[in-house]
Amino acid sequence: MRSEQPSLFPGMTGPSPAPPAYAPFLPGVRAEESFLELRDLASLQQVMRECRRCGLRSGCRQMVFADGDPQASLMLVGEGPGQTEDELGLPFVGRAGQLLNQILAAIALRREEVYITNVVKCRPPGNRLPTPAEVLACRGCLEAQIRLVRPRIIVCLGLLATRTVLDPRATMGAARGQWTTRQGIQVIATYHPAALLRNPQYKRPAWNDFKSVRARLEEAAHGN
Ligand code: URA
């Protein structure tokens, strides 16, 4: 209802301006698919437990939401759960996850101090790559996780995360090791830990990327 009282600011009567429209963080995501009505991660996780937007849930044991600190400065985004993740209900707990833990330890971080999630939350059968339709169905959840965690830094682990978070046409060759800032969040792409297990020659550049992440975290902690 309109107030009948005289305005404190003559000339500024009328309804207050509409709140700014939500600008999604991920390329191609529409505000409607970003679970904007959800105000916390627990509610989002509950919604995702019931999610059947794609066919993956019918072929896996459970939805794998995330692990780590929901208030972390650093968010890591992988591809999707593998067999061990599907069994345990946590991301990056298989071989690639053990390597990720070692990499984090090498930059003086414990897994509990970062927020870890994946582009798709349900295991693709036989560990195949998620299809574009499956990524499309799941990316609103990642969008909401980014909105609710509000990390200072996002690390995209591998090509699928890089294409989902940074640019659908990205290549690892061009994107790896490059920093981009979007909506105040700094984003870098690096190799997926599973790729490091298969290609030892990727370890050196990946190590440089994580050293750079450590340096940016320290800058952020000191308010730069
Ligand atoms: N690979 C991923 O991308 N995510 C996981 O959770 C495990 C392996």
C-alpha cells in the first residue's frame, strides 16, 4: 500500500526501484535455472537429492553435492563423481582425490578449508564424460553453490569445469594458468588431477598454477 505521509525527500515519491536483476555467474545460465529462491546450501542439497532433471540419478547410488568449508575462500570444481565418490557420497575421494589432497597440502591447505564440488553431481555410467544435456541440467546447482559460497577464487579442474565456468569454447592449452576476474571472483583453469596421474609432464605447470592460487589467496587475505 502507498504511504499517505509527506515524502521526506520531495521529488522522490513513488515506489522504490526494483532490486537489480540477478546476473548469473556461469556463461549461458539463465536466472530462472539458478535456484534463486534458495537461501542456503542445505536447502539446495535437499533439492538436489530429489533432482531427476537428467537420467544420471537412476544409474548411480547417490547425488554427490560437495565437501569442505561452505565459507571457504577457495572453491575447486571438478567434472563429476567417479565410482568411489558415488560409493562414499563425497567428491574427490578416489585416486584423483588423493592427489588433490597432496596438492592442497603442498600449498598449505587442508581439504576441510576449501569447498570442493563438481559440474555434475551424479556419476555418469562407466565414468564417461557427462553429456552436454547433463551439464545443462546440472549447472544451475553449481551457479547456486557459487552464489551461496561466494568464494574469492575458483579453480576449474580440467576442461569440462573450464568450459562450464569460464567459456564454453575454451581449450586447456589457451585457458590453463590464466586468471580471469568475473563479478569480483578470480578464476583460474588447471589440469584435472586424473590428467596429472596419466600425464606426469602436466605436473610442473599444474604446480605453478597452484602456487599462483596460494599467492592470490594470501593477497586476498591481506585485503589486496
Ligand atoms: N573426478 C572428478 O572430476 N570429480 C570427482 O569428484 C572425482 C573424480
